Amino acid sequence: MNSTKLGTQYENTIFVGDVKTGNLYNFKLDSDRKQLLLDPPLGDRVADTPDEVQNIVFGQGFGVITDIKVGPDGYLYILGINGIIYRIAPA
């Protein structure tokens, strides 16, 4: 994400949608934005326990996510297969 609208902790991170669960995941990137910076439980790059999944879940209940974009306003937008567009903003 190339915006601080969600908070500086999400700047230069990547958001990934999970088609199977409807989850939205967030990962930190290295300074070159080429590799994921993963905590030790995810060092094997596989979230194979519920605790490992919870460490990367940003949001839930989106259904099938078909697109993720940062809008011109700097907020994150999620498009679901149902045609709903979700605008993600801080609470």
C-alpha cells in the first residue's frame, strides 16, 4: 500500500485476498518491496495453523475477493464477486 490513510503501519505493505475464506491478509515488505517480512511462525511461508493465520488476517467476511486497489483518495477498496465495493478506512 502506497498510502498512510490506514495508518503508517500499513504503508509499504501488501494486501492479499483469500478466495476460499473471504479473508483479507496483510504482509509487511522489505525496503525494496520485493520480499515478505514474516514473523518466525510463518518462516516456512505456510500459514498451516489457526494461530498463524490470525497473525496475518486484516479483515474477514468479504466473500470471494476479486480485486484490491488503493483509490485516488488513498483508501483501500475491495471488490467482491457479488459486486459490492468495500471502502476500508480506519475506525
